[in-house]
Amino acid sequence: MKIARATLESTAPYSQSRAHFTEKQNKEGADDYEKRTWRERMHVGEDGRVFIPPMAFKNAVSEVAKFLSKSIPGKGKATYTKHFEAGVLVIEPLVLPVKKDDVAGEWLFVPADGRRGSGKRVRRCFPVIPKWSGEVTFMVLDDTITQEVFEEHLREAGNFIGIGRFRPRNNGFYGRFAVKKVRWSED
């Protein structure tokens, strides 16, 4: 197994939209409920700091493998997709140096059911973090994925897939990131 410690840095704001099930208070209207609970859309640790879930990065590299559909040399038409899906792990979140209460919100008029183009629209507030950076540890279990292939896919994941709400893969522009450095080791 190879370990890739990637230093990543945002090139666009990052926004989260975690599902939450906070109950409405007695006689609380929809707008008041939204004003009270919008911060619940963030992933937050026990210390109150916001984190980016590990699956955001794992899913970004798996999704870019599908998106790029690069062929594996010497394997005919086989691509790296299944190798990234099953052979790469990220198990630790990227904890950001920002507290939940310090994050600004962005009010938008969005579809009530979350599907683009559907009828009814409602006001919602989403947390937005303008800049972030940090080190993410990827475990590369599949030897088919070389260092060069992994780094190329990670760079393209930052360009074309992104992380979080309104990312490029979902027709947005938030969640893009650049790969500053990758340190490799064997386990």
C-alpha cells in the first residue's frame, strides 16, 4: 500500500449542504426555522470546528476516474475507474481552522425538493467558506494506480469535479482545489 499525503488549497469557495433533521419549534415558520438551523448544514467536530468529510475527497478522485476514462496501458480498453473506486481510501477528515459560529451564510432561492428545474422554490441559507487548505491522506491500495496516474487524477479532480455543494461536477463553480504538493510513502 502506498500513502499519498496531498497538500491541497482551494481555488474557489467551499460550501456544505449536509442533511439535518432538527425539529421545528412550536409555531415556528419556515423562514425562522431556516434562520435558526442553517448552520446545521455544516460538518462539525466536537470542538466546534468545521471539517471536510473524507468521502468528499475519495468520491472526487473516483468521479474523476469515470470522467477521464483513461485507459490502462497494456490492458486494452480497461480504464482506471474501478481501481480508483475500490483501491483508494481516505479515512481522516480535513479539519479546518474555522468554527461553526464564524462561518458566513449565503441566502439563495432554490428548488424546494433540491432538483434543478422543479417547480416550487424556497429561500435557503448555505454556509460558505471562502478559502481553505490542508493535508489529506490518501491510501492507494491498488498497485495499478501509479504515483503519476494518481497525481494526475487528483489534479483533474480539483479542476473538474470539486467538493461540496455547487461543485463543478454538479454544474457549479465552488469546491475547486489545487494540488500544491504530494508526499509519498510505503506502508
